[in-house]
Amino acid sequence: MRYIISGKNIEVTEGLKNAIYEKLDKLDKFFHQETECYVTLSVEKFRQKAEVTIPMKGNILRAEEESDDMYASLDVVTELLERQVRKFKTKITNYNKGTDTFSADFLEEDVDDDDEVRIIRSKKFAIKPMDPEEACIQMELLGHNFYVFRNSETFEVNVVYKRKGNTYGLIEPEF
């Protein structure tokens, strides 16, 4: 993989670069040599944050971790990415998305059935038309993190969701 390393409020030293190469080399067996890996290290007060993004055809693998130690953050990010790669391997090979990014050896490995997606509960409910503000109120009353509703202006199905800092997000379909 090719690493593109940047730092925010931190100087990326040779020691950090070597740690990044050492930790993320575990992922080399999954990808081709031309695959780009964006690593961003940042420091905010006493929090050390590591973000790794690997763009590929049809998907983006991304992980971030915050801790008191940059090296510990890199360890956790590497584990998260490795888990993501193994989890989405079936999806990627079945739909031929990103196969040009992964190495042939990795794609030929057997898939673990433990990571298979299983739906264990299904729910049906009536969707009444309402505006996004009313949907946020309904979501709060139910104590959920998201709420599906029909927008009274566009009559399309929308989703509101909770964000950090007591804010809300709105997802509208795009056709």
C-alpha cells in the first residue's frame, strides 16, 4: 500500500511514521501495492486521534480512534480495519466491488460464516406524514436514535437521527 500521512496540530516524526508502517503493514496482505491509505494524526488537548481511510471502488474503509496515546490509537485502528476487511469480504466478492483493490490471495481465502449478516427481527409500522421537527420530537419521545417518517412536504420517506452535541441529522432520498 501507499501511505499518505498527514498531521493536524502534531508534527509527524520518523518514529510515528515507522509505527504507522509497522502497524498498517498487517493490512498489506489484503490489498494491492497501488492501494492508497490516508492516515491522519491529530492532537486535541490531551486526546491523540488516529484516522485511517482506504478508498476503493464502491466502498470506503475507514476507522478512527481517540486515546491518550497515539501508538495505542494506531493499534486499535488497525484492528478495526482488519475486522472491517474480513467482515465485508463476502459482500465485496459477491458484488465485484473493490476486487481490483484487494490482493488475489486474500480474495481466494475461505470466508468465515460467523460474520454472516442475519436479520433476527423484522418490524412493520405505519408511516404518517409529518415535518422533520415533529419527527425529532417523536424520536425523543420514543427514546430512539433515529426515526423514519414520511415528509409532509415532499411525501418521500426520510430519516432523522441523533448526532453528537444534542443535534439532529436528516436523511433524504436522492433519485
